[in-house]
Amino acid sequence: MNFRVKKNTVKYFLYILLQFSATGLFAQSQTMILSYEDFVQLRQKEAPSKGYLNISDISGSPYLNRAFRKGSVLTNQKIKYVNIPLRYNIFSDAMEFKDAKGEPMEIKFPEDIREISIGDTVFVYHSYFADHKIRKGYFQLLNRGKAQGLLRYRVEFQKAQPAGAYKEPMPPRFVPAPLLLYVSIDGQPAVEIHKTKALMALLGDHPKELQAYVKKHKIKLHRAKDLKKLLEYYNTLTK
């Protein structure tokens, strides 16, 4: 399989939306639960294309977890597909699932998906600020509520290095990069958070309570679990 997922064998499920919009099911207020077989059956096929480098030629891994794990896909139209074998390709920022033949496929049109659960981990496709632009990508959802913490995974691809006078040649490889933490308020584009002061400015209210909480619980915002705790506390203050 090629590490360029967009140039890999890609099958997606646009047909899901067409099928159910025709039957009027999008108007339902309750979540409709469908099976893995439904998920695979309603996908639309796209012809494969070839790339120039296989994952087997690269050390390291582009995946959060290389193995597929059972999970679920919830669409914006409240259709939930369960028992789907899923994994997250960090490098290409794509969610992959297995088809009925066991082949890995990329889930297309992530804007139509509310959230994806892999085991106990929930992912959302969310807008965020980066390089003075608004972009979109997958984040691990840390908490729910008015202020949401979002964790962004990263993997860098390093090209092969030839042998030198005092060093062995290095194969091409995937190298994990530092995680990034973001905060979104009321569903707005997420902002990367480095310091408590910047977070206080973003949240805008309850500064005294938050500062006291940070001091009491020794909150460090470079730790995802601490950001989650602080935002969960903040959300209780805004109810």
C-alpha cells in the first residue's frame, strides 16, 4: 500500500448521502444505527492509481495505530455505522476503513461526518487556524461543551539519506512530531494553545476562578489531560 493515501486505492461513500436523502431519513431527529455491511455496501468506487513508494519501503509508521480497530462513524444526518474496522493515517490526515475483502479504503468527504470513534477515542473533522489561514483536519476530541479541547497528531516524512564518510545510509522514514493542542469555542475555528495567559484571553470570562484552578491543580497546558481538566471545569462555570 502506498503511503500517499489520496493516490492509493480509494473507495468512498458519497452514495450513502444520496441514498438516504432520497428516502427522507435525514429529517429524522433520532440517530439511525446501521451496520458495517451497510457502510461497505453503500460506498462508491474510484479507480486506483499508483504512486512511487510503498509503506514497506519506509521505516516507522504513518498511523496512530497500524492495526485496524472496531469503531463507529456518525454522520451529520444522524446516521451511525457501527462495528467498522478503522484506523487514522496521521501523515495523510485521513481515516481508513477495511472493505469486505479486507482492503484499506479512505473515508472521503469528512465534512459530512460528525465524529468517528475508534475504541474509546473520538475524532472530529474540525476547522483550525494555522499559518494565518483557516484549515481543516482531524483532531482527537478531548472534551465536549462550550470550550472543546482538541489534540492534533503529527508525523513527518524524512527522505532517505545517502551514506557519508562516518555514517550509514538512512532509509526514508516516518518520524512522530510533537503533539499540538487546540481549543475551539462554540464550534469556531480552533486556536493552538501554548500558555495559560493565551487560553484565558481566548475564553474571555471567569479569569479568577480559572487562575485559582490552575494554581491548585498545577495545570500544565502542554499536557492534554490537564487541558481537558481545565476546560471541563470552565464549562461548568458557563452553564
